[in-house]
Amino acid sequence: MAQVLEFKLPDLGEGLTEAEIVRWLVAVGDVVAIDQPVVEVETAKAMVEVPCPYGGVVTACFGEEGTEVPVGAPLLTVAVGAADLGGADGIGSSGSSRTAEAAGSSGAAEESSGNVLVGYGTGAPAVRRRRIRPAGPLASVPAAPAPAPTAVPPSAPAPAPAPAAAPAPERRPVGALAVHEAAQSGPVPVISPLVRRLAREHDVDLRTLTGSGPDGLILRADVEHAMRAAEAPAAPVAAAAPASAVTRGERVPLRGVRGAVADKLSRSRREIPDATCWVDADATELMAARASMNAAGGPKISLLALLARICTAALARHPELNSTVDMDAREIVRLPEVHLGFAAQTERGLVVPVVRNAHGRSAESLSAEFARLTEAARQGTLTPADLTGGTFTLNNYGVFGVDGSTPIINHPEAAMLGVGRIVPKPWVHQGELAVRQVVQLSLTFDHRVCDGGTAGGFLRYVADCVEHPSVLLRSL
């Protein structure tokens, strides 16, 4: 007989505890191969396809498109051992029965790859979807089955009735609390170990909280709200506004990319004692150098690539800014490689792709990698690996037509360089007033890793390279 297996949303890594269903790639009745992508989800990091580790016939899909799914909630069920039973003779044929029995006796080991991480699989080619009409024993599989054998064919003797037992809980769509409570050690509606740890460290009783997630699921934001409420002084009862006072206005859920940005920026402001310094620089010679490079032929060199090359040279001189702070160990960790993040605005929101080993790349290589990651960001195809592991961020907010900003550090990094627009301005050049291409540079840094002298030295070196690109040749 076919064995019905349940596939749950796997652990996404990077502290992610939920994902939003964007598009189903299969439907009930479809035949799927091992590691075939079955659903496209949007995490706080990227848009990814989830491969199913089982091969068989899809018997149920949980959750509508647009639904937010916690890790550990069921995505779909697959009748393993029934994928090859859709021949002309029907599923109830004797040969099919033998195949199903073999699958059932050997368990799911032969019908599963074991690869359950988002975006990862064995690389087996996906088969073309085909819709079948289940017949015979598969027809008795309910739309949302419990993991139990399907009914036997009519020709087989009826099995003895099972002993009376408590009825199984009703299967609810993705996000139903009853689904995950069974996997928890208690009735508290929380599935994230990070949320539990945060509550434990700050003496927050999870049983007193009302979750804002699907079906009352307690999220990190709920615990942080309780922490702030505990720290705030008690207000007079008369001054407290009723809970229903704020009823007007459009409510936009903080989830997906927007929610991830909100969480990270809030954590940065809460944990990092940052400071900002800035300087105006004459970028006329840098713009002329870039024009000469591109006029010489070959791949075009972007301005962002030249600024990135300047950043990596400055970080080699001031490695304190390419670091992170481990407060548990009370140590500053200086990192050997420069993985350079850069801010990219997309229709899905602000994302920060990361250029790996930027310190070892040429301006031409940096230009190509910036172009690749920017296009992937616009298409929504960045992977979690493309968006994590940065050690320093370059933020070119000049593309928005502004001169300056005080950027928030991309936690857990220690610094971010901001670059404003390059515009003609009056400037004293060689003792005379002239119109020059001027840019404002700002550096926001974690004051725990260095003092103002180091930060000022970094920013001054960057400004010198912008004003006189030949300075950069000394470090090449």
C-alpha cells in the first residue's frame, strides 16, 4: 500500500522562523520526484523554492498563497509508493499492489533524499508535472490525511477494527496552532528556540503573552514588547488609552523583507553605540579616472566598484572597522576577509547583497559581481547565502538624489560607509574658486571597536583616494 508522508516547512537557518507562501508549484494529484521544488516561499532573506524530499503523489497542500507559515508547520502530504501507479491498468492492479507493498515495507528511506533545507537538494532533475486521477486504494486517501496506511482494495479482506482511541485532532491549514503544539514540550504557542531563549534571559513568562502571529503564535516582537512594557514606568490608570483607541488608518504587516529590516535595524539601534563622522570630497579626478578606464575599452567599470576598491584598501589600513563584537565573550573579533555588503533598493524593499572576498577582487571583477547581484535582487532570486555573512557595508544613497545621511549599521557589522550624490559645487581648487564635482562621505561606526581617531583616519583615507585616485596605487 502507498504510505502517506507529511512534509513540513524545514528549518530555514539564519534565525528565520517563518516564510510566506508565494506560489504553489504543484497541486493535489500531481506526481512529484524526489527533491522536486513544490512551493516558492519568501523568507526574510530571499525568495526561494522548497524541494520535497519525498517522491510520490501529492494528496494535500496546506496554506493559501500569501499565507505566512511557521517552521515545522505542514506544507503538503505525499503518497509514497504511488508515483508509478498511474498506468493504463489503474492503481488497483496486482502489480501496483506489489509495488506499493514494497514501498510500505521498506519505509520512506528509499523514497526520500533526506534533503529538507530550503534551496538545497540532491540536484536530481525535476520531472514534468502530470495530473492523475487517483483510483483504487489511493482514492480513499483523504484530502488532509493523517500519516497512516490507506484503505486496502475492495478485493482484500477487511482489516480488524482498531481498538478505540481518542480521535486525532482536526487538521487545519498552515499556521494552525494545533499542528505545532504537538511538537512542543508544553502548551505555550511558540516554536522558535530564539524566542524562548530571549524570554528566558529577560524573565518573560510566555504563558502570559498573547501572540500576534498566526493562530496566536508568539513571535520575537511579542517578547520584546513585553520586555519594554516591564521596563517602562507604570502610567496612571486614568491616562491609559483604551485598547480600541487606535482603530483608524491602514495597517501594513511587518513581515517578509520589511519585517526583517525592521528587526535588524531595531536591534542595531538597541545594541550598538554608534557614532557618525563625515567629510566633503572633490570627486572630479575620480570621475575623470573612471571615464578614462571606460574609454580604453573592455568591460565598463562602475563608480560603485571604484568606491568598493577604495573601501577595501582603507580597511586594510584600519582593520578595526572590519570586525564584530562578541559581547558574551567580551571580545572584538577582527575578521580576515572583507565580505562587502551594498544596499540595493528593490520592489520588495531594501536588501543588502554581499560580495564575497571583495578585498581580493579588481575593479572589473567588482563591477561584474555588483551587476550580477543587483539583477538578482531585482528579480527576487537572491539566495540566503547572497544576503548573509557581510563584514562591512557600502551604502550609495546618492542614487536617491540626497547629499548626506547617518546610516544605521548593518548588525552585527561594525561600520558602514555612506556616499551621497556627486554634484557640481563651488570649490577652492589650487587656491582658486572653481566648480568641481563634490560628494559627501559619511562613516557610521561602532564606538566599541575603535575611537574617533581610527574612524577619522579611515574616512580621511577614503576621501584622499576619491580626490586623488593615484593615492590608491600605493596599496595595489
